Amino acid sequence: MAYSTAPMTPHADVFQDYRNQFIAALAAAADVPREDIAREVKTADPAHGDLQFPAFSLAKKLRKAPPAIAADLAAKVQVPGLDVIPAGPYVNARFAVMPFSARVVDAVRAAGTAWGHNAEGQGRTVVIDYSSPNIAKPIAFHHIRSTVIGHALANLYRAGGWRVEGINYLGDWGKQFGLVAVGYGDFGDPARRGEMAHLVEVYVKANKKAEADPAYDEKARAFFKRMEEGDGEALKLWREFRETSVEQFGKVYARLGIRFEHMEGESFYQDRMDAVIEEIRRTVGVRESDGALIVDMPYAENEPPVLLKKNDGSTLYATRDLAAAMDRHARFHFDRALYVVATDQALHFRQFFTVLKRMGKPFAENMVHVNFGRVHGMSTRAGQVVLLTDVLDEARARALEKVRENAKAGRIHTDNPEELAEQVGLGAVVFGDLKNKRTSDYEFDWEQVLSFEGHTGAYLQYTHARACSILRKGGGAPASADAALLVLPEEQAVLRALAALPGAVRQGIEDNEPSHVARVLLEVAAAFSRYFTAGNQDATKRVLLDGNDPLRHARLMLTDAVRLTLRSGLAVLGVPAPEYM
Ligand code: ARG
């Protein structure tokens, strides 16, 4: 008896549809629950097909050897458009050229630059705390990563239909302002007052001095205390430093195409400190420890306690994060709240989520520390990285050299090398980060991230521009064409790469992992380059065949789908996609 299934539901994620159909047919044929099959179905090695079901898990239940089961199931399973083949203990399935090719091309072109997006998050809200640099302190690698990863996550969630509340939780409250204020007298240059780099210089010098001289440190502390007590003069100076920094940061965010829904830093919560501490006192309990106020809860041996107030009465990072979390929940009723912050702060987040749970806040279950590893070796020619602008400027300068070099060699064409250099520079820094799994540490190497070959932003940008150029030469994408003609293995490989984007977006949201999208884009570029190279070697494989050849139309249509996929994916990652290169 043959089992067939309902016709495929039209859905943008072609891969997922085939997978679901395969699973349903197998479950029906084996007469087992769908989940038993779903758990086992894998993406097959391309040599064997597209989907694979290993029959081992059914051996016990069906009391048969896996190869016999596989043969039996393969004979029963019938899904239109899926070629099912038993191979030893496996049931393999391959997408037939049609309707697979037409479905992918149609889906991509219908979605356009929103290819890969879905609506699963509709009605749900995610709060994303990202970037969050410290004002007047040198920028650290972790702010760059937080900015880049957080931006990609914000885009990913938007692509998944979520409402996104991105928050730049500026480190705009704390002793560092005391250091800058006190240090100004000794190291400040009135002529450079509005310069953020100067603020940082003053901070660095004052900090050094304070480390050697406790009295100096005490002065800084006292200044911050005055801020906390609402001293008008201290706050006036603080406001000035803050404005200088925010203005500077704003320029960097504009370059990166980032717009925060909210810019609200730690200072936003100064007037809630007492209320938060009171609530903790009532629910969890507080106690004194060495003159400081801490949360009274069990701690592991050697675990530093959660500090709410220092012995001089000033409040702390954790106190403010507790207030902020409650406020965010009250305002946004989030379904998820992400904190895109370096792994170094894992203890802080674990502890502060625990305090919220102990306070009886169920929303704490939906808070995630989206942690990330370190970057090694990120420095500029001038030396130590001080500002994010320095990194982007350096990227642009180095990219300009590359652009000129490649233009001279005839590899690329541009009328505006400066503009292209900015785009390539941004792509280098952003993609150089996002192609890595976020939790892994990585080595930053200018030569590597700026290379036009390999796993780089420039390579993806170049491939995108190349697709644009073919389309220009071919007179644009045809309104329709026959996808059944796309039978070359190179073309089928490109189609499979394109079809993977929706799954990567969904998985990226599930794992809070932009690198899933990065990986798919690299596959798209690699598959397209192989196709292109094949065309250079064999004229019958070229896209731009002569005249009115229907194959030419089909191939231009495929090229257009490549262009759209790269554009959509690069936009999610926050990488510019130039059309000329
Ligand atoms: N400003 C902090 C730092 O530079 C990061 C803040 C992260 N966000 C938070 N809600 N704690 O280390």
C-alpha cells in the first residue's frame, strides 16, 4: 500500500516544507508518531540526497533489521517532487529538479529583499540590551562585539516578525565621572573640551594616578557621591561629558546603520535605587557585609556576594541592572530580554537573574545573557584602540588601499573608491566578527578580514556586486522564466544554498546566533562562484547566452535570486551591499 500526503502547502521555507512532508510520510508508513521520525531526519550529505532518515531507531519497535525497514519504508513513502531511495539502513530523499527549482526561485523573488523573513514572532516582543559602552572610558573589544552582534540580533528578530526594543544601556553613571572631573584639573586641555578622545585621555591618566594615590581615588569617589546626592554643579559637568560622548557615539552608530529604540543608561535609574533595595529587603532580604549592603541569599563558596550599596552609600552596577530589568518588564511586557554582553560578565548575569527569581519575578525566566568571547589582536596602526571610530577609520583606510590595488589590477571597477572603501571597511569589521560563533574567541587580523577572497565581507559584497553586474549586462531580470531548465549540478547547488536562508534566520533567532546567517551567505557565494567559474570554462554553462535563449532567461532569474538572497542576508547582518564593485 502506498502512502501519499496532502499537496505541499505554499510556504516560503521550501526546505522545511519538504522536510515536513518527508517526516509525515515516513511516520504514516511506519505507523509511529511523527516526533519519533522528526528527531532522526537529517540533512543528507549532498552525495546521497537532501534528506536522510536512519532507520536504526525503529529496529526495536518494528522488530526488523534497519536495512529491511529502510527498504520497506522507501517503497511506501511517496511525496510528490521527492525521489526516495533506500541505501542500506537509510532512507534517502532527493528533491527532484521540479518543482524544487521553481519553488525556490519563485519564493525568493516573491519575498525580494525580505527573503528569509518569517512572521513567527508576530505579537511577541524582545528587548535587546546591546552596545552599552561606558562613557568617558576607553572602548573595549567587548563593546564592538556587543554593538555588532546586538545589531544583527535586532535585525534577525525583526526579520522574524518580532517587535524589537533595542536599548543602548550606556555606562553613564559611576566613579569614572569622578575620575574625569578630578582629572580635568590636572590633565585637561580647555581647547579640547568637546572631544571625546580627550575625555578618555583624561580618564586614563586620572585612573593611573588614582591607582597609585588613594587620596586621589578618594576625591574621585567623593565627586561621584556628590552626583548621587544630586549636587547641581557635579551634575552639570557630568551632563557635559555625557553629551560629548553621546554625540560621538551617534556618529559611529550612523556609520553602522544602527538606530536604537532607546538610549537609556545607568543614570536613568538613579532615583529608583531606594525603591529597588526596599523591595529586595522585603522579598529576599538584605544584610551588611564589611559595611556594604548585599543581597541576603545563599552563595557558593568563594562566590562574591551581590552588592547593592558600597560602604560609602553609593549604588552599584547590579542595583541598577535590577531596577532596569523591572522597569523594562513593566514598560514592554517582553517575551524575551537579551543582554548582549561579554562572557566575562557571566557571574553578574547569573546572580542578577537569580535575585529576580527569588524576588518572585517570573519574567526572569525569559532573560538571556547572550554572551560572547574575546577578540585578540584588535589594534590600529596608532596602537591601542581607544574609540570605535578609530577601528572604523582604520578599516576604511586599509580598505581604500585594497580597493585601489584591485581596481588597478582590473579585478574591480568603481567610480567612487572612497565610498566603496567605507562599505568594504565596515563589511570587514562586521562580517569578520559575525562569521564566528559568538561564544568563541577569535583572532582579529586586518589582512584576513579585508581579503577579497575567503570567508570575508568583501567576498560577499563582491559576489553581490557581480550578480548585479551580470543582471545589468543581461538587461535585468526577466519577469518570468522556466526554472525547469536549471538542471546543471552547479545550478542545483546554488538553489540549495538560497533555500537555506529562511532556516538560518529561524535558527539564528532560536540560538541568538547571527553566524548561522553568515554561514549560509558564504555557501551562497561559494556556490555562485563555482557556477560562474564553470561558465568561464565551458561556454554552454554561461549565464549570458546569446539572444532569446530560454536558458539565458532562467539563468538570469537564478542570478537575480542570488542577488536578493545576498542582499537580504547582508542587511540582516548589518553589512552594506554595494551594487558596483
Ligand atoms: N556598560 C557595561 C560594560 O561596559 C555593559 C552593560 C551591559 N548591560 C547591562 N544591562 N549590564 O561593561
